[in-house]
Amino acid sequence: MITSLMPETASAPKSARQRYAFRATVLMLGFIGLYVSPELFELAGSTLILRALAVLCLLGVVYEFAALMRALDELQLRIHLIALACAGGAVCTLMTGWGLIALENDLRTPGAVLALPGMALGYYIALFFITRRYA
């Protein structure tokens, strides 16, 4: 069921799809629990260790995504790489623009925090349009 919420797994072999869905979900839930919840940091006392664990969870998601990409055939890999390139370029451009606006207005905004979720959303959108071109 969770694989239906992950369009990047649609064309992967069943074993790779199930492995990615389980591991990426567990790692992202770990990241959210460790990084996003400020109450957890206050109770635990050691923010640095918890943030390091959050980074390790993100690195685990990146590793699992790379393993999923290795399981794809050439055409599907090309589709995913084009979608990643489009999403990365768009998010980097938006983040740079946001940073310049924030700098100009003396705002303190944690814009970089939105880079990974923004890239994931951009990747899904680009994947939708690029996949249609090859259908």
C-alpha cells in the first residue's frame, strides 16, 4: 500500500520496491522524530547527538534511493535522472531567490531546511510529466 504513495517505486522490481518502501519510510519517520520535534531535544539533553542521528537517517534514505535506482532498467533510470535534475535545478533556483530576498529584507529564515522536501516534491512533479513523454 505504501508503495502507491511513492511514485519512484512504480517501475522497480517488486523486491527492490518493497525494500525501499519499508526502509525509506522507517528512516524518514526516524528523521522526523529526531529533527522536527523540539520537545524531544529538550527532554533528551543532547541535541548534537540527536541531530547527528537525524542526519544518519537522511543518509540512509539517500542510500536506499540509490539502491532503488540501481535496480531500474536503462529507460526508467533515464526518466528518474531527468526528473531529479529538473527538480534539483528548480529547488536550487527558488532557494537562491528566497535567500536573496531574505538577505535584502534582513529576515532570518531557515530556508535550507525546505531544500530536501522541496526537491522531493519537485522530483515527483517532474517524474509525472517526464514519464508521460515515454508512455
